[in-house]
Amino acid sequence: MPPPSPPSPPLSPPLRLALISDIPRIALVAVSGFYYSNLGSWCRQHHHAYPLDTFTGYASKFASAVRDPACVVVVAEDAWVSDEGGKTGASVVPDRVMREPEQGGTVVVGVGVWKLQGSSERMGQWMDEGDDGEVFEKGLERDMSALHVERLDPPAYAAGDRHFAGMQTLEMMVVHPAYAGRGHGARLVGWGLELARMDGVNQGVLSSRMGKRLYLRMGYVQVDSVVARDDEEPPNETECAVLVHEGGRGGR
């Protein structure tokens, strides 16, 4: 028999592990929330022209994380707000919206994705045993700006490689704007920080301006930044903050 998995931070409402069956709703939350991220809007410059590509792109990305043995994906739930679609400026594809729940029913409103450090004994600890194998194609990516991605992603990931060696990383975290201000982001980030503390490692994140405010309040420290510019005159630019939380025992 395989050895038992190490204990992990408790998950109780409104937090729980994400399932593959949650992916359509998670993608809707990501479309609605990442619309306000300077990094999301920089890369998905043509979102309003190709909203389905944005939806399928996020669905594929989060499905890959749920199925990755090196990742843990946690969702936050809350009572459904019937006019939630009016609380975001994003273009939501009507036929991709889940069937509306009963009044007072709960829905996924936030999600966090963490990647384990390479030496972790937790690999595969949180796999969805009910995964039906549904395929989530990332689509045509017509919403993406190839130039903006090229100017941002390689230097940002290189900065992560420099600063995050041996750490867990917070890969993605987003809350639907209709449910903002209710503490969901802080609960998700706090769960991940407790995981890092239990494992004795530090945690890093490549952050948008919007997320940076929360992370700094939660004890992260900015150690670097990456600025990307395009070829316009004057150039458009965006900034990615490189943040580290030293709550674990590992050094930077």
C-alpha cells in the first residue's frame, strides 16, 4: 500500500477541493474576474471580439491544473446572486453559462491554484477520483495578443525561476466580481499559506496590480517586477509583480 498522504489544512465551507465537473463554472468565474486584471487584459486584448475563446482558454487551463498531480485547486462557494452577470464588464458567452441554481443555492465564486515544490510528498494527493475524462480544448486563442504574450510571459516566468526555487507557487487566484468584498480571496490565499507553513516552504506568486494589494496584506513581500511594453507610440505597458511569502522554514 502507498504511504498515507501528509495532513493538509482543513477544507470546510465555503472552501472545498475543485472537481472536473466544476470547470465550466470556474471558467465563467475566471472570465468575469480576470477581465479586471492588468495581466489578463494585456494578454487577452481581443476578448470582446472572441469571448468563446476566452472561456475555452480558461476552461482548458483550469482543467489541466485539476488533473496535474503537482497542483491543488481549491474553490470558494457562496449563495448565487441572480444578477451576477451584470457585475462584470467581461463578455460572457450565453450558451456557456451553467443552468441557474435555485434561489439561495450555492455556486463556485472563487478559485485558487497552487503548484507544489518539486520535492513535495504530496504529489497526486488531491486528484479528482470522479474525473470522467471530459476534454477541454483551449480553442483558437483569437482573443490573445501574440505580441503582448511574447513581451510578458518569458521575462515573467524567468523572474519566477530566479526567485521561487524550492517554493510552492500560487499559480492563479480569482474571485467573481459579484462576490468581491466577502473575504473569499483572503480565505483562498490563507489556505495556501497554511499549506506552505505545514510543508515548511516559502511561497511565490507572479501578481497583477489587483492581486498585489491582497497579497501584500497577507504578508507577501515584493522582490522584483517585470514591465512589458508593446511597439505603439507611446508604448502601452503593463507590470507583473514578483512576490514571496516567507512563512515557511525554507529560505529564498
